[in-house]
Amino acid sequence: MFTHYIRLALKNRVSERFLTVQVKLPPSPEKNDYGELFCLVEIQVPWQSSVQIGQSIINTLSREYYQAISTSDLENFETAILKVNESLGQLSKLGETEWIGKLNALLCLVNQSEIHLTFSGRVTAFLLRNNKLSSIREEATLESAPPHPLHTFQSLVSGSIEKTDRLIFGNGPETELKNALVFLEENPSISLLEIASSLARSISKEKEKTRFNGLVLELTENPPDANQQNVVYLDEPIISLGSLNQKISKLSQKIKPRLNFFSQKISQKTRENAFPWAKEYFWPTFQNELKLAGQAAISLINFLYRQSAFWGNRLFKFLAFKITAQKEKEPFSVHDYTAPGPKTKTTPPKVSLIVPKLPALKIPRLPWHPIILILVSVLVIVLVVSTLRRKVRSSREIPTGETLRQAEVKRDEAKLALLYNEPSKAIELFGQALKTAEQIRQNTGKNKDLGKEATNLMTQINVDLDKLTDTTRLENPTLLTILKNEADRIFVAEGKVYSLNKKSGEVFMTNPVDGQTDKIKDLPEKRGIYHAAALLGDKNLLLFTTEKQLFNLNLANGEAEIAVLKEGNFENGRELATYVGNVYLLDPSSSQIFRHRSTKEGFQKGENYLVKKVDLTEAVSFTIDGNVYVLKKNGEVLNLLNGEKQEFTLKNLPKPLDEISKPLKIVTDQNSDSLFILDGSLNRVIEFDKKGEFIRQYVLKENQTITDLTINSVVRKMWLLSDKEIFEVGL
């Protein structure tokens, strides 16, 4: 035997309560003999506060039941119910108590012809058998004692289902549901879909629709059709494809005999004269009038096109239904708003059309016939096009809206994982939700409201995710200054912040006390572009050009001079660093770091720092504190000591952002116990200790892009460069 069911649900979320009806199927073919679980849960507490409790009930029941190993369905179901109660007790200990006394739920197991149910609060279950409707919730199952989390589901009702039985579940008072089902005793043979549709239509008021969920089911000998409608949405116009087919079929049966009788009365002469008449009169008239009506038709098309939205809406209201075949989806989500949208049938149901033959009548020449024909045709075409455009536009928006709902569900499941002390799972789910919301925000087009919803969701997710990933979101960092021109690098020496524009060679000094920014004295005429720079102590700034010229800028008086090299020339260098007065040039093209020792007269000839071969071709930045740390393009960091590579790995960068996708810079100093890495792809600065262990990360606002940073571990501050703006952040 197979179970055929139809859910009565809401496609859109209700903010004032948690309300859902879900079906849990066996997770694998090996569990098919365990049967199916049906869950109806209502918590009369705002959705945001109750979603974790409601989904916890359903998920715990499904997980524990399908993991049970007893050969008895009843024992496995009882074990799962016990786990649900224990789970609710645990949640109440964690302070989640608002739901107590406000829960209405029905949990049901159907396996072949056996059924087991348990209830909590005001839910109703009816059995239609032998044309009689009766309640299957015994009075003994109604709670008389004050509600307690560990006794939420107190007793079970078990029984058997016969082939002709119908089961109807719903939340709310029993008398109200029974009154809506009285028609079943007089019409017991109607289809399950008609039962669901009739029940849905009986809920007339919009407010009542948002307070009801239900389920109707029966046993069948054959498996349900894959295209069979398995859900009726209460917040959508209600008509089923099956019922529409039945109405069309009945109408056809009534009309067909009359049309056949009329057709038989038409004479052979009529059929023989129809074509000559059309050829002699109709076609010439049609050709002439078509030319005259051309301009009028074009004007009418333009007018109707402008009015298409209005007439399209009128057409929708006139029809008052949609022909849809909705295929059920396993409801692993919290609400039915995550289910896929209605799947429109591309092929209409087969209907036999009886076309009567024309009688032999003398039709006078009426030149206005073609005009009317054209106008009516154009009107129909415009209305159809408008309708199709509306449906296409709607179909494009629905998946995006549905996707946002799915992101919200992931967010809520992550919060549920936190309640169960599963931070790793919570981080993973938050990450999935964040990724989905970001995709929606980038692809909303003109739907600004949806974009705002996605942005708000990302903000909410980040609040929880930041706590789990040790992330400090720099919402309001201290703005030191706004430069007149963009800068490429910043440095801090003796409490002053210096900025460099590589292309122009301009250096500016900013006083953090008052934000005053002044230009340093013009540098000597350069050869090439200043593409690398580093502080030499606290009083000098070294600037290296693409023409292998090294300038030494005295920060105190603004004087600059070309650095003296005793022998040879400076090598190619992409990055420049200093340590105890020595100059280091990083050259990725040769996979080497060149060291120039300092003397009183200048710098010595360069020597290879690396004594063993190390691949530096993908190096993007380096920093020195005694050890040399090299940041590579793939986010890897090499630790070099005395020219040799050391064992070193960056570890435990939290998911979901556990990759450094666009590494730009690495900094440290002798007094710091940390390494700071600038990740340009995510606009963040990541802090590791010098063993490679993750400590924390800092994230700037999305509309600001970090291009450089520097630190001072003594005063525990970090300075960030974002185009023309310089920010100061406490560490």
C-alpha cells in the first residue's frame, strides 16, 4: 500500500507565529519499511523566536525515528517521541521557555496500514470511514496537567487504516474543523484533492488562512503520480488541475450530443458552397479592408500595449484561478515558503473539440468584418502577451524570493545548532546562508526591496557569525584624514602617519592629534616609479624605483638623497624591507631575497639571503622581525630563518571564510607576537600568532576597500589605508 497525501499550507511566512505542516520521508531506500512521518506544528509566538523550537521538534523526531533499530514501529516511534521531549526540556533549561503552553502539534507515523499519533495542545484528527466522520483523538490524550517540557507529548494513539479511509488533520478547535468537513458524509467518494480544496475554500477570511495548516491522506494500491498535486496553498487562488479536467470533461459530454445533432442537419450544399463564397466575397474584401485598417491597427496596438498591464490584471481577476500542477518537495525546511513555486503545465489537458460546419446561408458583404476581426485578434494577442510577460516576470522573481527564504532557513538551522552546542555545524550553516544572500543581493536587478532584504539578512547573519569566528567588524573606525589624492602605502614613525603615492612620488605627513596633513618637501627627480618603500628606523623612509634607484628621505627635514651603494647595482626588487639597518629586496622573478648590509658610507653590495632553493615566484609581500615571513599569492606564508625554510603553516582560520583569496600584505615587528595579513578579497585583516595559529580578524565596511596597513604593537594600534582615507584602529 502507498500513502497519498495533500498538505494544506502557507507559501508565505507568517511573522506572528511558527506554523508548518511537513512530511518526512525515509532518508534512504534501506529505511523504506519504516514508513512516513507527518508533522503539524504551531507555536503561537512570533516566528523569529519560535522557529528553532518548532524545527527542533520535527528534526529530532525524524532523526531519532529513522535511526532507531527496533523491529517494532511503535517502539521506535515512542523512542523518538521521548527524545523530542528531552530535547524540549534541554531547550527550556537554556532559557527557551516562551513557547511553553503555546504549542499545538500533531506527530504521526504511517507505515502500510498502521498509524501512530501523538498530540500536544489544540490539534484535531478525523477519520472518515463508512460515510461517518469521527474524531481519533481520544479525550484521554488531552492534557489536564500544567504544561511541562518533558511531558509535551504524553500519550500515543495507535490503530489501522483501511483502503477506503480518509484521514484529516488540522490545528485549531475540533468543532470548527468538523463543521467544515460535514459535506464528506454526503460525498465520501470525492477525491483527496477535492477534500483539500473544499476545506481550503471554507476558510474564507484572510486572517483565518494565516492561522491554519492541515493534512489529508489516504492509502492507495498504486504509487502516486509524480506530477500529482501534493499541496494546496491557502494564501493562493485555489483550483486543482484534476477538478478542472473533470469540469471540462463533464461540459464536453453535455455539449457534444447537441453539436453532433446540429452538424447532421447541415446540408451537403452548404459544405459545397462555403469555399466558393469565401473566395468570391470574403477574401477580396479582407485584402482591401486590411490595407485601410493598417494604420488604425498599429495605433490600437500601441494603445493596448500601454494598457496591457491594466488589462492583464483584469484578465487575472476575471479568471480568478491558475492552472498549476504542483509537485511536492521533501520539506527539509522550516516553512512552505521554501518549497518550489507552482510548475505551470506547458501542455493543456486534452479536450475533444467539436467544430460545427457552416450552414448554407446568404451572408451579405460587410466590409467592417475584417476590421473587427483584426481588432479582436490584436486585443487577444496583447492580453496574452501581457499575461505571459507577467508570468515570466513573476517566475523570475519567485526563485530569487524562494532562494532568500532558503537562506533564512539555513540561518535558523544554524541558530538551532548553537542551542545544541554544535558551533562547527552552526558556522557551516551560517556560511551557506551568507553565500546565498550575497548571490541574491548581487543579482536582484531592479528589485530593490529584495536586495534590502538580502542585505538585512547578511547583517543579521554576520552578528552571530562574527562571535563564532572571532571577527571584529569595524563599523566606525577613527578617520584620521582624507587625502587630496589617492595613496598607495602608509607608514607610522614617531607618532606621525606618512602616506606615499607611488606614481607621483608625493609623500604626505598626517598628525593623528588634529588630522592635519602636509606635503613633504618635493623629492629629487626620480627615475622610474616608486614601487617599493620601507621605514629605516623612525627617522628615514627608503623609496625604491623601477630604475633600481634607492632614495633616502629624512622625515624630520624633508631632505632626500640617493642612497650610496659601495659596489655594483641594486637588484630587481618588487618589495622592500629593513631590519637593524640592513636593506632587503624581494625579487620573485629570481626566487631570491637580496640583503644589503649598511655601513657609515652607505650600503654594501647585495648578497643572497637564501642559502637553499625556495620557490618565491608567487611572493607578493614580506616582513622581517629576525625571521623573514613571505606571503605568497595562494595565501601561504613561508617562515625563513638564516636563509632556510622553517616548518610553518597558518592554522584554524575559521570557516566559511577559511581561505585567503587575495593576499596583499603581511606585517609584523620585533615587539609584536602576531602576524597581520591583509586579504583584499574580503576586505579584512587576519591576525595569527607567530606559530601560525589564528587569533582574530578585522573587517572594514563593505563600501571601503583596504589597500594597505601598518601596525605599532607598542601602542596596540593599526592604521588602514582605503583609497584617500586613513583610519586608526585599536588592537
